[in-house]
Amino acid sequence: MQTLDNISNDAKQKHTILLDSDSSRIVLELTYKPTQLGWFVNVIYDDLNFAVYNLRVTTNTNLLNQWRNKLPFGIMCQCKDAQDPLLIEDFLVGRASLSILSKEEVDLFVQMQRELRGDD
């Protein structure tokens, strides 16, 4: 898991992350929208010609879960109070964190969720 430690309180930010597994590149464009009281992200992964735009950042084990069979990574958002990141400074002050998950970590979370639900 790679936690993004350099998220500031700038309303528009661009972060490039290299995956530990194969050094491929992910570009995250974060935007804070005060009228929506929340953060939104564009995810660009050129290796698969994949992009998703204006995805709201919510507390979630994998914001990209619907694409888990296509992508070799996931994005997890955690908040200390189990709420969503609502304020522009939430990442800066440590109330919220954003992490890149490996494929193995994504698969582990899926397995844990299935066990909790009692799925086979």
C-alpha cells in the first residue's frame, strides 16, 4: 500500500504515482469542489488506456472496485471518523488519507468482504 503523503489543501492537484509491482504510472488529478463539499478525482492509467473522470472521493476500501478485474491497483480512502473527506484541508491535517493498493491487496479486500457476507 502506497499512501499519498503530499496531498495539500490546494483545490486542484496532480499526483503521479509509480506502481511498486511494475513501475507503471498512474496520474491522479484531485479537485476540491466547495459547492459539492467534497473531493473528486480523475484517474488516468495509460498502460491500459484507462481513465475515469469526476469520481467522488468517499471513504471506501477501493474507489475503483467496479474495475478491479481490469486494473492492477485500487485506491483506498480512509477517514479517522469514518465520514467522507468533506473539507479542503482533510488530507493535509491527516483526517483523511488516500492510498494506492496493489492487486493483491485489492483481492484480499474482496475476499474479506465475501467472507463477511457469507459468500462462497
